[in-house]
Amino acid sequence: MARNPETRQRGRTPGRRRGKRSGKQIAKLILKIILISILVVCLVVGGYVAYIVSTVDFSIGDSMSMLNMNLTSIVYWQNPDTGEWEEYEYLSSESNRIWADIDTIPNYLEDAFIAIEDQRFMSHHGVDWKRTIGATFNELFGGGSTYGGSSITQQLVKNMTGEKDRSYDRKIKEIVRALAIERKMSKQQILELYLNSIYLGQGCYGVESASQIYFNKSVSELTLAEAASIAGITQYPALYDPFINPEKNIEKQRTVLYKMLELGYITQEEYDAAIAEELHFVRGEVRNGVSQSYFVDQVVEDVIADLCANGYSEAIATQMVYNGGLKIYATVDRDVQARAEYVFENEDNFPTISGNEQPQGAIVVTEPSTGYIKAIVGGRGEKNLSRGLNRATQTTRQPGSTIKPLSVYGPAIDMGIISPDSIIEDEPLDIGGWSPKNHYSGYYGEMTIRRAVNISANTPAVRVLQKLTIDNSYNYMTNRLNFTTLVDSEKRNDGRVYSDKNLPALALGGLTDGVTVKEMTAAYATFANGGEYIEPITYLRVEDNAGKVVLDKTQGTNKQRRQTAFTPATAYQMNKLLNGVVTSGTAAGSSIPGIETAGKTGTTDGDTDRWFAGYTPYYSAVVWVGMDSGKMPSFSSNPALALWKKVMVNIHEDLPNKSFDMPSGMSSVSVCYVTGMLASADCYDEEGVSTAVVRYYDSNNLPQVYCDGAHGVKPTEGGEGEPTEGEEGETPSDVGNSGENAPEDGSNTPATETVPEAPPENITE
């Protein structure tokens, strides 16, 4: 039966209508999804960019605007006689970095850099958006950027901040910073700073040093051809280095010249003449001024570090120090520094050995009451290099017995574990297979702590440390005396776990890495300063060229640190203990005439390191003598002690006589120097001489037990100690006993997780 066409039509039509509505709905849904996706992407990207922008320090424009001028920074010292600040040294630039004023740089050298690096530099506002967008599209859709989108201003930001990672975060920050800089600085100022900071191979920073290195002439004397050669280096210094790849450099030079011609910076005649000119690469030397003193070297290091701690990049901080016209008010005493230099520059004051390498030395002198560093010498002989190796602050050496007052005796007295007159045994020890030896043959038996310090006995120091505990000793060294070089526990590249939390390291000074002369000087100054640790500093404040204070050691993040390390009573007792070392102990005869002196000697295995740490109420000074590599021959006397005395006698010669101040709350008591107990009426030796001596104790911690006088012996193993000959009682024949516990090959056997008491190297005394 035939179907009704009308019915058939009605039957089809609804279906088609439903299909059309579904298609429109799908299209609308897709469009909605696309729009929402775009909105989400925009919000995410916008939020991401906003977050990155929020982390940008917009003051970079202000900090960099002060660097565009070649202003000499000056270090000042305060004359103690007048109280006036006087010029001490002018800062000269780092090696291979010389500032060139924009007026001395040829216009065609400026044009060469603009032509090859940023041809729209003079018209954009910090960012060449055309290049940036092109580079971005190429990065996203072209498989990676084949050309840079960075403007000269952006490159300057990268040079000054030191941020060179290939991340979107860094790129966004760079763009924002470039825009900020262009609001603060003129194009000429930006170009001047850029041309003085760009790296151009061979260790050269800036066009002046590059001109001197590659053509042996000043930048003002460059020809157009030579200028194009230098400008061509910047994009790939290793590839276009004139000494390494002269052909590649010339090839790039011609590209630069052609671009300059194309942009109208040079005429056809100038282009032809430059192409025809034969380049002569002549290696020259950078002429950048005289070397600075070791003290000023350290001032530079400290100011740069503190500027970085306040948010500046190292590059900007360095430029500020050398070219920002800073006024640095230093702690140095010109006369003390000069006298220390005089002693250390005299080769006759040092031992001479066979071979090319000779023993080196270093000294730091501080004022205990302020923490001000008054002098630094970081090497032997005349200094001829700025910011070279400073052995006083930059190298770590094994301290030997100079560590004992800081890590053992001072803390143990402070905690009430011992007194200076306590009895301790000098007897053989066996600690997990390790048997510490004395630097002298055999053992003396029982002796007072005072005697043990005088002769620098090793086994008593270990016994006291056992009573003190390793954790307490380590805490005093790191948290109270602020040593930064000690190792808690660290697995190193050789797979071994190293630690200084063990008896050999803390009792005898065989540390994993060692200590610096500077930190040792500050630690010993704590005794002279009534037990208060004061951070050693080289400057008080720094002002910019407009007189604004940039750094201040009296407040803010760079404030000088002060804290209590020992009680005043402990400090005073340590002063008396260590005074015995210089009057009748291992440093006998080294007292400064008329001025109370205290100190401690130190020797490591094989005489690798020799130390003397000494102080007076006026100055704390530590001297190290040793080899940069290898071991010194054994010496019958301590060269560090000899140098210390020459410097300290000299700087004290015009000072009034003075003794260490006794704190309140101290009481004098009569003590038997043989037993360390309170002296009784029966305390006499076999010859009928009284063994009673006057000691000073904290009134709240006085001895309570009286000696019974039954000792009846001559004072040969107690008291202040008999005078000894040479360092720590050593004679040439005794030196072979030094460090018997150390491995014969002198190698370090560090503490590990399984053998915590294994003896490290360099343990003597």
C-alpha cells in the first residue's frame, strides 16, 4: 500500500530539524570550550607573569644608574691620634676589567655593537618587541630559537644579575628589569655600562681590557676594522676569539662591517678601507693599576658579599665597589698594617728550605674589645697581585694544639667540669684501638690542668674532652665561637663520611678541613674580651657617591654579631692559664714587656703547620706558617712564634703597661700547686719550700677540699711549669715522637659512621 507523501514528508522533516539543532549546539559548545580555554590560558599566563613580575626588584634601575660613571671608590681609616677619617687606599679594578668612559670609546665601536646586537637600540624602550615576538614564535613552533631576542639593555641585565639560565621565569624578569632600567638611565649610560661589562674572551670584561689584550692599545686608539673585530667576539667568545680562531674572527668582523654599512653607520669608502685593512693580533697585558694590600683585598670581598646578601648580584656589587665611587670606612689601623707588612715582607724572617717552594705565612690582628680587624697579611714577601690568594682568610689549615683552649679547656672550665688546678692523668689511653701519644717521650702521671696546658700534653686533653663530651665541645666551637669550617657529618666524593665530632679532631686539632687564621684570631680574642665573642669585621659602613649609607655594621642585616661564649670568670682563668704558656711553658720568653700576654703554640704532624695564637689586652693576633703543599722540615723553634713576637712587640711599643681586667665576683685563694687543692699549713716540698700559690676563682665556685700536705715532693710536675726549651719541649731528637698516633703516610683517616674515633692526620702535641 502506498504511503501518504504528506505523512512521509512530516516523518522526515522532524528528523532533519533535530539534526540541524544538534549541529548548532555542538558548534556553540566547541566555541564555548575554545573561549573558556583561551580565558583560562590567559588567566594562567597572566597570573604566572604577574607572579614573576612581583618577584622583580624594581630598584635595579636605581642601583645600576650609579654605575655608569667611572668613580673611584676609596677606603678610609680612622687616625687614632686625631679621630679623623683619612684616605687609606684607592681601589683599582679587578684583573682584566678596566673602565672606559663613554667619551673615550670611538663612535664606530658603539655603532658596531648596536649594528650586530640590537639595531633598534636607540628607538626601543628596553625591549625590541619585534625580535622578542619573533624569537618566541620560533621557540614555540620552530623547534627552538635560532636567533636571540635580547636587546642590549636585556643583555646588560643578564650581565649584571648573573642570571643566565634558559627559563621563561628569567626571561620575563629580564624584560621587566630592562623596562625599569630604561626609565632610570639614558641610552648613553646604558651603552657605557654594557660596553664595560660585556665578556669578550681571554678573561676580558669590557672593551678597554679587550683592546689591550688583542691589540695592545687603548680602546680610544682602535681603528674601525679593529673595533668591528672586537664587536664580533661578543656573540660567541670561544668561537670568535682572535687568538684561538683568527679566521673565524675575521669572518665575523666582515659581517659586522657589512651590517654597519647596511644601516648607514659607515660609508662605502669606510667599509672598503676596513675590509682591506690587515688585522694584527698582538697579545698585550691589561694595565689596571697597582696591587692592593691584603687588608683591602678582604674589605673588597666583605663588601661584595654583604651587598649580595642585600639583594645585589655579584656582578653589580663588584661594579659598585670598583666603579661606583663608594666610601668604605674600614677598621684597619694604618700603622699596625704597615708594621705587620714590614715583618712579613722581610724574607729573612722566614725559614728557608731547599727547593723552589718555600714556607708561607699569614697573620690577622684584631682589637678584642671591638672585633675590628686592624691588620691582615696573607702571604710571605712583597704582594704583587690584587685579590690573589689570601692565606689569612681563604685557606684552612690544621690547628694542632692551638685548638685545645678553645675546644677543651675553656668549655670544660666554663661548665664547671674542671678548674685550672684540677688534677688530670697523663697516662696511656686505649680508645677503640686508638692510643693518643704525647709530643714528648713517655708520660708524667698526675698533673694539674695548668701544667698540662703549659707543656701541651695530649693525653690529658683527651681525658678532659671525654668528661666534657664531644657534643658540648662541638657546640662551643660552632655556636659560641662561630667556627664555620668544622664538619658535623658529610659524605664526600670518595664515598667516605667525614666528621669533626670525635676525640682526635677536637682534642688534638686534626680536623677534616682545618680552620682559618681569621677565625682563630677572633676566638682567642674572646678570652681577652671577658668571654664575649665579637664578629671580626673589616669595615664599619659604606656610603655611595651621594653620601647615602649602603651598608652599616651597627644595624640591619649586616649588623656585627656579638654573643657570650664564656663567663667572665672563665675568660679570666683562661688568661692566667695561657699566660703561663708564654712565661714558663712552650712559648716561654714571648711575653710583651710590661703588658700581660697569653697564648698557645700549635704544631701538626711533620711540621706541616706551625701556629702561635697570642693576645694582650690591646690586640689578638694569630700567625700560621706552613707550606702551600707538602710538609716542611722540622724546626727546633717555632717560626710562627718568632713572627708573632716581631709584629706584636712592634705594635705595642708605644702603648702603656696593662694587664687583663679581673671581673667582679672573683676571689683569691691559696692553692697547693702540686695537688690543686686548697693549701694547708703542711704544704711544703722536700726542700721545705711552700707549695702554696695564689689563684683566682669565681666566688661561687671556690675549691672546698684542703691538701693534707702528704705529697712531700719537689715541684717538678706541677706549679706554673718549669721553663722548657723550644716548641712544646721539643728538641730535634724529640720531633720523631710527634704525632705517633697518626698514620705513617700522613694520610687522613676521617671519622666515619662506623668508626667514630679513628685518628685523622696532623695530630701532634
